[in-house]
Amino acid sequence: EKGTYPYYMLKEINDQPTVMRRIVKEYTKQNGSVVIEPEIVEKIKASDRVYIIACGTSYNAGWVGKALIEKMAQIPVEVHLSSEFGYNMPLLSKNPFFIFLSQSGETADSRQVLVQTNRLGYPSLTLTNVAGSTLSREADYTLLLLAGPEIAVASTKAYTAQIAVLAIVAKAIGDASGNEQSEKFDIAHELSVIASIMETIIDEKATIDQLVTEYLSDTRNAFYIGRGVDYYVSMEASLKLKEISYIQAEGFAAGELKHGTIALIEKGTPVFGVITDKKTAAHTRGNLKEVESRGAHNFVISLASLSKESDQLVLPDVHSLLTPLVSVVPTQLIAYFATLQRGYDVDKPRNLAKSVTVE
Ligand code: F6R
């Protein structure tokens, strides 16, 4: 029930801190270790490559999952769009393990891949929000996202829940392999910190509403740019913006803009820069300068430790592996307010269904 909220999407954005705490409660122990079925950990540890298969927002979460698993578990990960993978399957490694990401657990594009990997006898795990869903029943293992029903067509809390559960999986494998970075990573603590920070960001929503008026009220297009995980969040941020506000938005690798796409920057084009990674912050700022000198209206979302006074939104610092969990929240609110301001239905955008059961 959306209760006193005007839209499900706003309620679901607000649910995120609670979902983070629920995931901590369900998947971690007092001593800081994570609890998932040992067989899942063993099977992934025994594989030589993980293939993440998903669509849309779940696909965008998959990229963050790749970063987490590769860093903590030291297993190579490939991320694929279900609708492409099924019909043009790449050469697979000797012992692949498949992770299907699907909020609904009913997405036909993802299911056709699972049917094939089952036929080939490969082990699989589904991360889904819906117990007993098709992808859950047909995969060898399931981990639930515990996000509660997601009603708004635009996915928000399922995205952050997917990243949190993928972090749990990555740590479980890392710990089982004696990885030092993984053992030192107090995930329960970090996710609890993130839950509180999400609350403070959501409390700032009037500021975000105001900034959206300033940046997006009469624009047809917009860009989100970043590098590494900030690029992955940019892809999700732009999907959210276009699917509900109908502003044509593109998420771009900051360093790649100058290889062509920068031609689209005109006077006043909004460019959102996501900066949460110390390694790449200076480079992304350089790219923001490049677009600014071509007339872009820059909007910088940065972590406090990497921020400049001129940045539009500064987010409290969080663990470097989990920054997408906080940087995505303002972008969800940006999409929400842009849509409200344009007078569109936030929860039911045109041409879209919540669960896509055709290929
Ligand atoms: C976007 C959105 C879609 C879904 C996609 C996959 O906000 O909701 O892009 O993420 O259709 O759906 P699931 O995760 O149910 O497989």
C-alpha cells in the first residue's frame, strides 16, 4: 500500500533504508560474517567465470555486481543482456556459473537464457524479489531481494537491493577464499551506515526538486557521465530519467564522450557528473570542463571527500565498494521530480509494463 505517499515510486524510494536493514538482518550474523547457503558459495567458487544475465535496471545492477565480485571474490565476471545473450551466446569458459538478476522473476528474455543454460547443464542462481517466480523455480538456487512488493514501473528499491545482495554474495565467496579485502569488509556495518545516509539524502528532496526545476524544466535531452561504478550508475540514472519523464537521456562513460557524442552538447544541455571514485574523480572533472566549455549546464553529484564547493549535490562518504547505493538515490529523485513537474504519471509511464513476459 502506498499509504500517504502520492506515488508508489516515492514510497519505494523511501523504503530503501528499511530494505538495506532487512538485508543486513537476513544475510549477516552478529560476528560480521554473511550467511547464504554454503552450496551456492562452493559452486561459484568452483567456477572459473560468472555470467550475469539480466535486462534493464537489473542489467545495470549487474555491472555493479561485476565490480563487487571481481574485487572481493577474484573471479572474472561478464555481464550480458538477456535478449542478446540467448541468440548470440559467446564462447563460454570451461566452468561457467550463471547469475540471473530479475526483480519480477518473470522476464521472458531472461527465462529463455535460463532454459538454455539448464539444457547445457550449467549451475545457476536467481536473485529475485518474488519467491516462487519462474526464474526462481527453474534455477538451481535462489536468493531473495527482500525489497517488498515493487509496484511502480520504474524500478528503484529492487536496484539497490540487488546491489546489496550481490555484495553479500561477493563477500561470502571472498571470505571462503580467504581474500583479505573481503575479510576486512564489515558489510553489516557498511550497509547500516548506508541506510542512514539514504535517509538523509531522501530528506533533502525539496532541494532536489528545486534543482530539477533549474536544470530540466525545458530540456529535451540530458546526459549522465561517470567512470567505473559511476558510469554504471549513470546508465541506471539515465534509464530512470527517460522511462518516466520522457527526457531523452544517455548514460555515458565520461572518457568516451570526446570520441563522438560530445557533438550533441549544446548551450544549456544538462550534464550530470557522478563522482564517487578517487581514482577517476580528476578525470571526470576534466571531462565536465570539456562539456562546460561547449555550453553544457553541469550538475555534479559527488562524495564529500571528493567534492568541490561548486558541486550541486554532495553525498556523505561511504565504503568505496558500495558508493552506487548512495549515488543512485538522488538520481531516482531527479527522475521522480522531473516527471511530476512535467505532469506525467510517475508510476505508469506510457508504453511500459511492470513485468515483460514477451521476448
Ligand atoms: C526499469 C525497469 C525495467 C526492468 C526490466 C527487468 O525501471 O523496471 O528495465 O528492470 O524489465 O525486469 P526484471 O528485473 O523483473 O527482470
